[in-house]
Amino acid sequence: MKFETRNPATGELLEQFDCLTDEQLEQKLTLAETTTQNWAASSFAERTTLMNAVADALQQQREALAHVVSVEMGKRLVEALGEVDKCVSACRYYAENAAGMLQDQLVETPARKSLITYEPLGIVLAIMPWNFPLWQVFRCLIPALMAGNGLLLKHAPNVPRCAKAIEQVLRDAGAPEGLVTDLTISVEQSAKVIADHRVQGVSFTGSETAGRKIAALAGQHLKKVVLELGGSDPFIILDDADIDAAVEVAMRARFGNAGQICIAAKRFLVVPSRIKEFTEKMVAQAKALQPGDPLSPETTIAPMARADLREQVQRQVQASIEEGVEVLTGGEALPGDGFFFAPTVLGNVKLGMTAYNEEIFGPVAAIVAVRDQADAVAQANATRFGLGASVWTADLEKGEAILRQLDVGNAFLNAQVASDIRLPFGGVKASGLGRELGEAGIREFCNTKSIWIN
């Protein structure tokens, strides 16, 4: 099996990497076990020193890392630079706060002393996606290491350069060999790693289909699992919304990263009084987006990451057209080299249609007409997903009340849904289980131990 690096802007094959042999994999697992055992005994001062060194290495290599991401995954360079910066911030945040988050908690009981401790589990396997090839890894890696765990990284097969760059950053920061290990392995080998007695937890970000398989396998072997899966996030526009502000954010929330974001706004639920204005402005701005080389500052819409991903979006758009949606702009792959898909806005989208029911992981905005506020809430929840949602209204009290009614893990008022290192991040329903980031995220891969002293 080969892992390939292709430039999404041109389709050019850049490099190939061999899959590890079973013998090589075993050597890496053996080293990871020894290193992780030693790391579990480290002090928070030692962990903090390493994490600050990782942040320094990321900052020093910022431009080079962003270039790797842009060329291998297709992200616009400005977005890739922002991704590196977010990783740096997360390193600094957990370096400063992890010890406090995991300090012993005394609890009053009839015992002389009773307390709760948070201890490392051991080796965590991170199975990570390609759309944020640095951030998705680091938001798992950082809390895992600060909690005293080791990490095995099974990255997406189309971003092997990013995976190796992450491993190198840890080496440059002085991490002991085997603490973070890149595994270029097959799906079959991944299943063996999940089953391995040395692995105590699995963190997966990716599709709902793959997540269900990984959850079943982890459950079979009684491994702790965190899943961040797909989304069909609603973006609700009410009568008193600031349309210009909403459209500005809606464009970033739907077309950033070429629409390849789990928490991207995907269904725009708009009340009758604002739908004409919102739709016209969305269409005009979508038409103005400029596809091109992700390294060029003039490019405002990036290519999709792979040819097969673009084909899937095309199938979903075509199915929606046959079901009755109106293509207001775009709706097709762009000719020429690379994996570009025209920025697309669909109108007349209704419950039951492909554009409504499925997650379209590409630059496609689905505009849904709703009757009123109550209908907007009902339609927002009329999905098997539950990752994020945003509501736009000038009435903050009303807006907060609506956020509390939405079946999601992340609800934002007058703002783009995004992950913040200080807050737990994750979904409900088919969008996954468990949490990353914040205090909840670092405790996911800890043994929460109760101690009773009589």
C-alpha cells in the first residue's frame, strides 16, 4: 500500500510513502509503550517545558508548516498560517492550565480523607482527518501529552507529509522518541492497533460511517473512545438579524477551507421577511469568490482536497437538483487542473432533499425558507446530526433562549461556530460523543480515580 501526496490545485503526484510492515509497526508500538510509561511518571513542570518548546518550534517553522499544508491538502496559505497559530495557542494554554485542571480534588465524606485524582491512561491512538491536518492532531495531542499519555498518530492517507512534519516538530522540541509516533498504516493494521493491549484509548475525527466502525471496534475491545463526526449545522436568520453581518460570517462559515469543515454552516434557515435580501447577497458574494493557487493571496476559494471528494459533492448536488432545488450559482466542478468546485448556492431546499438531509462536505450553501422562529428551531433540529448551530438576532435574550433549544454540542449567537481551546468541543446524536478541548477534553483520556482513606 502507498500513501500519496498530490497537489489539489494541480492534481500532480508529489510523493509516495510506503506502508509500515507489521514488523516495523511492532517496533514502534514497543518503543511507544516504554516511552509512555516513563512519560506517565513525569512532573507537570516537565510536561509544561515540553509543551512550551513545541509552541516555540511551531512558531519558528510557521511558514514552512503552512506551506506543507497548502500544497498537500489545498488550504489557502492564509488559512494554513492561521491553523499553525491556533496550534501554538493551544500549546500555551494547556502548558499554563493543565496542572490546575488535573489537580487532586478533595471531597467531604465520612472518610478521614477522600479525593479524586486524574491519572494518565497510557497510549492513545489518534485517527485524524485531512481537512485541518495540523489543528485536528494538536487539539488531541496536546491535552493527551499534558495528561501524561503517549500518542500514536494514524493520519489521513492523503496528508503523509503533514503527519511527518508533526512528528518532526515534536522531535525538534525535545520530545522523547516514541512519545508521538506517526504510523503510515493500512485500515487493517489500524484495527489491530485498536485491539492491541498497549493502546488504552482512541480519538477519531472524520465521517459518520468510519466513526461507527471505529466505535464498534473500540467497544469490542473495551477502549475509551472520543468521536467527532459530521455535521449539518443550521445557520438561523430571524427578522431582526443584521443581514450584512450575517452574510459576511455566512460566507466564511460555508466557503472557508472550500467548505470542508465539520462545523461549517450548511443549512441556512431564513424567515420570510429576510430571505430575499440574504439570498441575493449570498449569491453575489459567492459569484465573486476567486478560485486559484492556494499559495496566491488573490485566491479566495481553495480547491477541494481530492478528486473523489469533489465527485461526491457533485453527486449530492445533482441528486438535489433532481429533487427540486434551484441552483442559484455554481453547481458543478470547474474545468482545468486541480479539484476545484464552483462556489454553489442552492435555493428551494426542503426537508427530505439530499442537500438538507446529508452533510455536503464542500463549497455548497443550502438556503431553506422557514415560516417563523418556531419553525426555524424545529427544522434546525430535524437532522440526525448535532454538532454546531448559530442564530442571528438583535434580541440577545431571545437568542440565548433559542440556543438552549438546539440539539447541538456548540451553539453560537451572532457568531461563526468555531472551536475554542477554553471550551469543550464535540457533538451529540450522529455527530459523535465525548469532548475535546477545555477541561473536559484533557480529562477524556484520564483515569478518574476515587481514593478513600479511613
